[in-house]
Amino acid sequence: MTLRLEDGLARAASRRGDNFRAVVLPAAAILASILWIYWPTLHGGWLWDDGLSIRDNALLRGPWLSRATWAVSGSRPLFQYYPLTQMALWVQWRLWGKSTTGYHSVNLLLHALNSCLVWILLRKLKARHAWLGAIAFAVHPVQVETVAWMSELKNTLSLAPFLASLCFWVDFDEEPASWRYAASFLLFVAAILCKASAVVLPAALALYAWWRHGRLRPADLARIAPFVIVSLFFGRVAAATESAAIVHPPWPPGMAGVPFRLALAARCLSFYCTHVLWPEPLMPIYPLWKIDAASIRPWATWAAFSAATAWLWRRDDGWRRNALFGAAFFIATLSPFLLVPWTYRDKAWVADHLLYIPMVGFAGLLAAAVEEFERRAGTSARRAGLAILAAILAASALRSRVYAADFADPADFWRYALSMNPNAWIAHLNLGAALLSSGHPMNALEHFDQAIRIKPDCAEAYSNSGVALMRLGDDRAALQRLSQAVAINPGIVESRINLGNFLRAHGRPDLALLEYETAAALGDDSTEAHNDYGAALAQYGRLDEAIAEFQKALRIDPDSADARRNLDQALLLKSSGPR
């Protein structure tokens, strides 16, 4: 009896040791790799639209589960619909406030979670080298843009329920149970509510059904149908909010037709396919290539992809089916960004953060390729191949760490962007803004002028250069630039405020109040617009109206010290006035 008990305890200890080696150690390796790569970014500053998405986002100051969070129009000024991401940011704002370390830490941990979920999914798909695919997903340099950029929480947050939905779907397909199907569906909806790019999941489900059963059965189509309906609905919502956000035309003049879009899609697809294999050079903003729909190159690209698909389809070998599954997943999840206009396309045709979901397909392809190589190669070749793969993964992690360091400081980030792409007008605009806020108006003006040279209709550059000229004492040129900014795009709140500030400083109260009033109407959720309008009203003796504006500013941001101080002063003036 004692011997049997000791044997049982020994077997249990052995199983615990096996589980530790098989689960805990690989997961710890993923987390350690990610921590090492992204440690330089943990205290990084506010990049690009981080301020708009988090620091200055009025929705984060509102009540929990506010209607504005869930209303499509309430996504302004973000112009995208992701209420669960907004709720996650709402919680984080109350935890970290304006300290960026917390936001970076959450993004990093979510990336680690997603890497582990990639590992779990590939194991469910019977990939022998699932962990290798997961570690490649974790350390690949194209992931840096998503993980190191706080605003891309929507990417890391949406992929977790996306992958969990796929895992439940695989379990449901193997052992049907209504709760598994419901879990997969609800997680899919959650993923979409984090970021609309999750609408591609039904395509992934259809690919899985084909991969496992060799065809799409009527039962598969019936099961996927509710996912498709939800996907179409939220895809329409995403299209509406994106179109509302497009300030600058996403296509060159006269080049928005189908041939141009197909040619552009071919160029983007070839870029993404080669970029995951050789991610150099890495840029925050890639150059806007010249696209020639009359050239043979894009159509040769489509022909090459079609030929490769036909070759993989022709023979039903296991490895060919795995390769086609992984490649089709990669392309299908990337497809929404290949053909449709979106807000980023006036800056670059491609972006690394769009690869976050497609990289799951790349991870599966890598795992399948290693398994096929192992099956075909001899012992010595397998050892050499393993050493080469380990070296590639280590080099990828090192490159990611070096690149992540460029995301730590906003000014350094934009300098790096310009060193890689000197014609990136948005980089000139943002570096100029960083220099202006740090007290270097002359240097800032040089970058604003470059932005105008590259993009003559950039209203923001005209407005910011006007502020720089004001600080340099060139009032005539400043007024000209500020007026041009409003003429180019009358709907930009900051341009109206800047022009109002100039007019107010130069004794034009009537015109200044008009600009402030317009800014407050345009930026109904802008603390700055209401506060500045109130300050101007108070200066000209309209205290009751000023108090109302300060109160509006504080409703949007109760922590605004400027609005609180201005309100207290206005109330004091009113109480001490003639009775």
C-alpha cells in the first residue's frame, strides 16, 4: 500500500514537472522576451494621437458606461467605434491618470497574453511547433508599432477575444456544444467592440472549416452566418465613422478608380508579404509610393499570387493545405486595409500596426514550415536548421528592442521617422509641434514650412506655423498663416482657437469672440475650446456667459486647473460687482 502511494505521488510529481516544463517555462520565456524588448518604452511619452486618444479624450472623464461611449457619434474626436477599448481606457485613466507607464504596461501584458493565445490556438490546430510560432509573433519587429504605441491598445485588446473566439470555435467543431458556440460568438462581438478590424473573423472561420473538412459544408455555412451578419453590421458602422474622419483625400486626384485601387492593393500586399520575412527598413511612416495602374507590375503581382494559390490548391498534401491555410488567413485578415480608404492613407499606403492580426497567420505558417522541414531533413540538417532559427529569433528580438527605444521620446520618435522618410509631412508637423511646445519656435517653424511644402493643403501646419510666428514677433505673417489655416479647413477646432488668440491679443474682440464661439460649437467636447471662449467672454465683461462656458469645460474635464481657476475668478468678479 505504501509503495503504491509513493508511486502515485511520484507520478503526480512527474506530471506537475512535465506541465511546468511544457506550459509554465514556455509562457515565462514569452513574457521575459517581451519585457526585455519593450522595457525602454515603459516610461515613454505621448506619441502622435496618444494625447487625443487618452490624455485629452473627453470620454474618459465622463461617467462609467456613459451613452457617449457607446454612441457612434460619441467616438469623436477619435472617429472610430470601439466602446470596449474606451471603457478600458476609462478604467486606466482613473488608475494612472497622465502617467504613461501604466498604459505601456497594460499594452505589453496584453501582447504577452496574445502571444500565449497564439500558442494555444496553434496547439489546438495540432501544430507540433506551436510555441515557435508564438515566440515569433511575440518578438517580430513589425509588432513594435502596436505594442509601443499607447493608442494601439485597441489592437492588443481586440486580438485577445479574437483568438479566444477562434479557440472556442475549434473546440466546438471537434466536440459540438451550444455553450462553446455561444462563447465563440460573444467573444467575437467583444473583439469587434474593441476594434472593428475583428470583422474579418468569419473569413477565418470559413478557412478553418475548409482546412479541417476539405470543403465548406452547409452546416458550416449555417453556423458562420450569424458571425457574418454581425460582421457586416459593424463593418458598415466602421466605414461610416472612418469616412467622417477623412480630412485629406485618401487617393491622388483622379486616381480613385478600380484599376488604381487594384494596383495599389497589389503593391501593398507584396510589401506586407516581404516585410514579415525581411522587416527592413522599419519606419513609423512609409513613403507614399507612386502607383501606376498602367504598369505591368501590379498585374504581374496578382498573377503570381494566383499561380501560387493554384499550385498549393492542386495537390492535397498536408503541408500544402497548411501553407494555404496560413497564407489565406494572412491575406484575408489584411484585406480590409488593401482596397478601402481609411484615415491613415493620406500619410502612407501601409503601416506596421495593420499586421497585428495577420501575423497570427504568419505564426502558423512558420510552425508548419518547421514541422515540414523536420520531417524531410536529416538529423544534422535539423540541428543546423534549429540553430539558424534560434539565431533569427534572437536577431528579431534584438532588432525589436532597438526599434522600440525609438518610441520612448516623442521628439526622438519624429526625428527617427524623418531620418527614414524625409518627405513624411506628418512627421514634420508633429516634430514641429514638439519643438514648439518645448520653447523652440524657430526650429519648429522650419518643420512646419517643410510640411506645407510637401502638403500645401495641410491646415494644421499653417495654424501651427502661425503660432510660431506669433512667438517670434512676426505678427503680419502670423495672421496670414492663421487665416489660411481656417480658409483651408474651417472645421479644425485648434485652428479657430489659434486665430482667436491672435485676434484677442491684438485688440479685435468682436472677431476673436466669433472664432472662439465657432471653436466651442465645433469642439463641443473640447475643454480648451470652452475654456478659451469663456476667458474671452470674461475679458469683455460678459461674465454670465463666461461662467457657463467654464462650467461646460469642467463638465468635460473636471481636472482642468485652468478652467477651475477661471471659473473661480469669474464668480468672484460677479459677486464683487455692483449690486
